[in-house]
Amino acid sequence: MTKKTPDFLNHLLHSDFMNDLISWKMKDTCEYHAEEYKRLHSKHGTYGLKPHEQEDKEDHRKDAIAFKHVYIYFSGDYDYKIGIDDE
């Protein structure tokens, strides 16, 4: 049997506050992945990367791009750039 979500919780979940909170966290996470990508990219040019580091670098790039799209969806900030090779 399914319980009905209380009205006050529905209002909170569908509020501008919740969209702002999600947007902020998505942007923060996106910037983390972009910075890690950039760190590994600069290390690549200096020292070279081990195979697992190269894989991490690519994972950070993909994650940064994915979080960027989610951030833009929730925030409407269509001009947001992360400064990696997705743009």
C-alpha cells in the first residue's frame, strides 16, 4: 500500500529553493570534476600518466560534462562553461 506524500513535503520538493539547492550542488560537483580533469591534463604534459590515471582523467571529463548538463537544466544558466574540451 502506498502512502501519500504530505502536502508540505510536496511543496518543498517542487519549490524554487529545491531547484536552487540542486543547481548549486550540480555546479559544485561539475567544477570538482573539471578541476580534477585539468589537474590530470597538466600532469599528462609534464610527467605522463599511468593507465589508471588516464582512465580517471577521461572519467572526470565525462562526469564534468554530465553534471554541466544537469546544472544547466536546473539553473537555466545556458552560458555556463567549464573550460574543458566539451565546448
